[in-house]
Amino acid sequence: MKTERRKSFIKKAAAFALLLIMAINVFASDVEEKESGKKVKVDQEKMEWFADAKLGIFIHYGIYAVYGISESWSFYNNEISYDDYMKQLDGFTASKYDPQQWAKLFKEAGARYAVLTSKHHDGVALWDTKQSDLSVVKKTPAKRDLISPYAKALRDHDLKVGIYFSHLDWSHPSYASVHNGPNRASNNTNPFDYPQTDEADLERWEDFLKFHRAQLKEVDELIRPDLWWFDGDWSRTAEQWRMSEVREMLLSSNPKTILNSRMSGYGDYATPEQGVPIHGPEGPWELCMTINDSWGYQVDDNNQKSVNYIIRTFSDCISMGGNLLLDVGPKEDGTITHEQTEVLKQLGRWTKKHEEAIYGSVRGLPFGHFYGPTTLSKDKKTLYCFFLDIPKDDVVIKGIKNKVKQIRLVGTDKTLSFERNGGAAWHGIPGVLQVELKPEMLDKNVTVIAIDLDSALDLYRGHGGAIEAN
């Protein structure tokens, strides 16, 4: 009996100690946030390549491509049993996996970086992890690390290397050990996510955190990502994840790496998903969006977005200072479908023609000056206007006070006729700029003109008024 009581006492003492550690972390985090006003200070210098890049390619590649079903969520939502989902391990061959070909295609599309799913929520690692047996190296016919050749191929083609990594892991035996926060919420009942009792097991949670950190270190040491694209932070609080420690660990090893926002407040940039924001977030940001309706390869999903729609969306993103991370879902053998390949190639035709208006640009005009997306050169001496539709008459840009040197049709050697209409220069109210854009000049997708100014853009933002003298 004494031995049993001693064991019980030791277990309770250990649990109390873990609770105390978590409480200290919460307190420290609160103090840090109150003193600084925000959790992290973004290094703008390291973000420069990201802000200039504009276009990235997202790659959801994993065993879910064998059946062509939803990645991870299919078993989480009881569309398929966990055991049947994992039977896909036996069919994952990566037999035609050619990351050099991927990189060549991404480069042709105009991308400057890519992001590959190293591990989705199902816990299946695409590298030879030493922390568990659940990897494509140990459990599938592929029998090899897939992220190292991916990183090499991207760098061979001068593309930045991004890695997707799921914080949560629905296959790890110690993951579903605590609730989201100190108390169990009524909707937190999924057995893959949370314990099925009101009591949390903090020892098991600490075991999972050790596993989580160890896998991050493996990937970091293996390929030194330029960018980490995290996911799954929503399932626990920042304090439970101890996200400040994760950020510090990754940056101490690789100070120039970039972390996306799914770090519970400890990331470097915002990641809206699927829907274009009406107003771009402050600071650097990136819209992630699928070419069809699915992230990974799904055999029944043929709802491909048109190239024109994707270019319009891309134009919207860069006009608001953001990037587009466009997703492809390779088949289990590693090939990208013909439909998605064609979309990337046609996108590449447009990006190559209009590259001066895209890469290295900054946010364009505020709403109301031009009815379409716009970007500016970094020195703000060239304004780029994107025409999404066929103009019915001269096109109009309002509020430019600068002298216009010339207006060019981007991607050609043509200059365009223009004139000023109205305005009251003596009141500082510029005339409306009217530009002649003939139908035969239009690009088959989105047309771009460049307005070269004599100095940095100076906009009229007033309300107008009565002209009391001439």
C-alpha cells in the first residue's frame, strides 16, 4: 500500500509541477504582450525577398492522393475510417516523383518560392523521421526522403524553399491528451483532437511537445527552410504550444527563416485562405488558394478555376501588397495533372509579359482612383494599372497630381495617347487622366499599362469644391 501511495503522490506532484510551469509560461507571455503591445517584432529586412516574390506554389502531396480523398480531414470527419485511410500507405509509390521537373514548371509559372507539405495532420512524414515509424520512408513503397530532393531542386532553379508543417498530429498517441485551454469546451469532443474525459494528462502532452520540437529540428537540420508554413495551431492555446519557445528555437538555428502567422501570434505574416480580402492586411501577407476546390489530389474534383480568374485574383493580391500562394495537388506517383500543369504554363505566359508590374512592386492606389487593381514601383515613380475587362471608352485614372512623362503598354514597345480633362490646378485639384486603349492592344487575360511620372506619386485625396475664381 505504501508503494502505491508513493507512486500516486509522485504522479500528482509531477502533474502539479507541469501545471506550475504552464502557469509561469502564461504569466510570462502576458507580461511580454502587455509590455510590447504585440507578441513579435518582424524583421523587415528578412521579409524583403518575400514581399518582392509575389507568387508562390503550394504543394499538398501525401498518401491521401492514393485514393484521391481529402487530406487528413476525411478520417477526422468520419468520411473514412482511420484504418482504411492509413491503408493508403501501401499504395504510395512516388514512382514518377521528379522535383526538378516541378521546380522547372514553377519557375515557368513565374513563382519565386514554393511550399511542400512535409507532414499534414495525419502525421505521415515525407522525410526519414527518427521520432516515429510513420513516414513514407518506413511505411510506403516510396521508401525515400522526399523533402531533401525537393529543396535541392528549388534552389537549383533559384526558388526559395518553403515547408508546410502541421503542429497538430492526429496519429501521435500523446496528442489527444489535453483540451484547448484549461477547460473542456462542449464542442471539443473529437477523439483525434481531445481526451474523452474532463481530465487532461499533462505528462502525455509534454511527451507530444518533445516529439513536436524534435521533428521540427530534424526538418530544419535537413533542409534549412527559407520559410515555414505552419498549420493546426488553432487546436491549442499559444501557452499550451509554448509558441514563443518554438519561434526562438527556429530563429536561433536559422535567423533569416520566415514563419507564417499560424503560430498563435508569433508569426511574421498573415495567411488569409481561399477568399481574397476586401482590404489587404497590414504588413506582409499571402493568400493561399487552390486551382480547383481541393488542396490535395482528389479524383472527382474537376472544377478547375480558369486562368483568367487566377490572374485576376493574383492582380488583386499584389495590388493590396500581398502574395498569391497557388496550390497544386500531385497524384500519388508525384505527377501534377495535365489540367493544373496547363494552368501554371498559361499563368507563366502572363507573368513573363508583365513582370515589371509584378515583382518588387508595392501596394497601389487607394480605392476610388481607378476601377481595377494597381501597383507601384518601389520608387513610386511608375504606376501600373490592371484592366480586368474590355474598356468601352477611354480609361480613367483620378487624382494624379504629378506630371505624366509617358504611358506605356506593358510587355510591348507601344506608348499610349492620353490627356487631362477638367481639374483646377490653382486649387491643387488635378484633372482626370484619360488614356486611349484600343481593343487590338488588349491582352487576352489582363492588360497592364505603366504610367511613368516625373517624381514619386503625389495623389489628390480631397473632396473637391466650388471654383470661385478663374
